[in-house]
Amino acid sequence: MKTLLKKYKELILYGIFGLGATLINIVTFYLFNEILELNLVLSNVLAWVCAFIFAFITNKLWVFESKDWKSRTAIKEMLEFLFARLITLFLDTFLMWLLVNVLNWNGLVSKVIVNIIVIILNYIASKLWVFRK
């Protein structure tokens, strides 16, 4: 069991913190869209910003163990992380628009489905590009 945990530590931590970021994204989306009654796109973008901040810090420190906080390295990683996440934000927003506005699906159900897709794409980008060793 210990060997498996060590072998898959990165993926396990990504899953844990990814779940945290997803929960932050979904809860804040619900707060902005349902409670504060902001429009769909604005609610989605604000939820994404909250999840982005949490994800960058946890991915850098614990998932991919990038301990270098020198300005050059940290800024480079943050910009690459931002660029990758902006791509998935646009995909997230487009899919939310498609599912909710075109196909008339429930907003919260759509958000959960879209987040599964986004999590997978974000892991691939972080592993192979942003925090590559």
C-alpha cells in the first residue's frame, strides 16, 4: 500500500486539491449565480478566479512540489499556469453556455460535468508544461 501511495502521490494530491478547487468553483458559482443572481458568464468567471488562486498555490507547493519562489521561476510558472487555465476557462464557459443556454440543462448539473472535463485537461497541462521537471 505504501508503495502505491508513493508511486501515485502526485495524482492522489492532484485529485484531492482538484476536488477542493472544483468545490470552490461550484460553490462560488452557485453563490454568484443563484444567491447574488449575477448572470451565467460573470458567475462562471468569478468562480473560476476563486478556484484558480487555490489551484495555483496547492499545485505549486504540494502536487508538483515546485519549491522555487524566485521571482523569475514563480512568475513563469504562474503565467504558464494562467495561460493553460485561461484556455480551459474559455472551454468551460463555452460548454456552460452550450449546455445551459442551447440544450437547456440545469446550470449546477452542467457545472459538475464541465468541471470533470476541465480537471483532466488542467492536470495534463500542469504535468507536461507548467511544472515539468
